[in-house]
Amino acid sequence: MLLADAVRKRIIKLAKERKITLNKLATLSGITYSTLNTFMLKETNNPTISTLLHICEGLNIELKEFFDDVVFRDVEGD
């Protein structure tokens, strides 16, 4: 699996666990919905580390917790 796809899956999983929409996640993260949606719709494959940090803040987790998931075990570069 490509790294970008693994990140997308992780975002979806975490949002579902918290029972929040991607729109709500964007609000909690302090990023625009269009920024998040552009990545989730595969219009871009490279969110910045800053964007990922904001998403983690919106989810109340650390970056290391975000990447601590089985989905990242067999990732490939884009």
C-alpha cells in the first residue's frame, strides 16, 4: 500500500472511532475542509507534516500515535 493511502485509511479510522465527520475533524484541527478533502479525494498525495500535526491535534493524539498502527507496516513510497 502506498504511504498516502495508509494515511487516508488512518484518518478515516480515527474519525470513525471518534464518531466525527471529516468536516468536523477539519474544524477541530484548525485546517480548512478543502485542505483535508483535497487529500482525502486523492487530488494530492502529499499532506505537509504540519497539516498532519494539526490533524493529530484535532484528534487529541501525538504524531507517534497516529503512525502507530498496522496500516503502516507494509507501506511503499509514492
